[in-house]
Amino acid sequence: LKTANTQVSYTTTKTRLAGYCDVDKLRFSDLSYAWFEGFINQLENDGLKRNTVAKYLKVIKTVIKYADDDGVQVNPAYKKVNSRAETDTPMRNLPVQTLRRIRDTEIKGKTAWYKDAFLLSFYLIGINLADLLELPKDCIVNGRLQYKRAKTGKNYSILVQPEGQAIR
């Protein structure tokens, strides 16, 4: 497996499968279209959204494809299973008034860090918390935060606004 995140994805998929069937007795030839429909229905009944269900389906289909490529007998129904994620997910914007209320709320002690982290993420165009926590001390150059996104390897250069600079 490529990364630790990929390993986690495979492990969580196996756990979900174990909640649906006996994984140790499951065979690739058992994975009919009806089997997939039942699995999808269970995931949705558990309250999972389409994109999370799609993630699990993609992992399963990838494993089946590897088995098929190795000459293992598989049920070809997996090719017809829709594992696409939704592309038009609803925006989760907070109203300006809510952001101002969060900003202006006085919080004392250790929990103030969570508010600061949230606001700093907002001020830095939604920087991922994992990336924020890994920033080196010398990442601000000429008033801009420069870093490489851990997940994608993409380089970012973000102007640090005065509100972000005020957070220590």
C-alpha cells in the first residue's frame, strides 16, 4: 500500500465489511450486484453519506480488480457498481455574523487554542489542521505563508492577513 492513509482506508473498509458479512468466508465470486446493493443500503442506513459510501466501494473494487488481474475468479458485477462520489456537495458556509460571534467570544484556558486554530484556518483560506500543525517556524516569507500541502504535495503561498498575524 502506498501511504499510511491508504492503509487506514483499507482497514476501515474491512471493518465496515465485517459489519455486513463474514469477511473470512467472503469470496470474490460472491460479490454480486445484489450483494453490493445490500452493502450500500446498510452503509446508508448507518447514516453514511454518498461520498463516504463511494470511498468504501472504490477500495473494494480496487481489491477485486487486483484479484481479477491476478487470475482469481471474480464476479464481474463489480464493474457495474456506481462508486462515483457526488461532485455537487452542498456548501457549508458560515454566515458572517456567526464568524464574528466566534471571533468575539471570550474563551479562557486551554480551550481557547481550538478557537484560535479554527480562526487561523479560516484566515489562511481553509488550511488543513494537519498542515497547520506541521508548519516550520520559517514558513512566513515577506508576509506570506509558504508551505507544501502534505496530502497533495501542492505548494501554497497565502497572504497572512492582520487578523491571522494577531493570533499567537
